[in-house]
Amino acid sequence: MTTLAEGIAAYRTIARADGKSDRTVEWVCSSTRYLSQFLGPDLSLEETKAQIDRVGCADRQHRGAYDR
């Protein structure tokens, strides 16, 4: 598994095998797809993590969290 899309597919298989409800599986998968669309499609998992870190850092700077 190297991309978020592959991770979503793997989660779907494992969650259903573990007896998670269809509603829960779809909620997690759709939320993750929204995140993927926001960050950029087809990013590797490493790139996805780096992008999340950058977005979080920019948000904290915007809110002044580093001004203390």
C-alpha cells in the first residue's frame, strides 16, 4: 500500500471483515476521500503525511499558536 486510495481500499476490506457497519465504512472512506481531494490526488502516504503536516503548521501560524 503506497497511496491513500490504496489505504481506503484496504480499510474497506478489513473493516467489513471485522464486521463494521456499511454506514461506518462509507463514512470513513468518504471522509478520507475528501481529505485526499483537499491535499491532492494520488499522493503517496509519505507525501500525504507531509502535506497534512504543512497544512497543520500553516493553520497554527495563522491562528498565532507559535506567537507564545
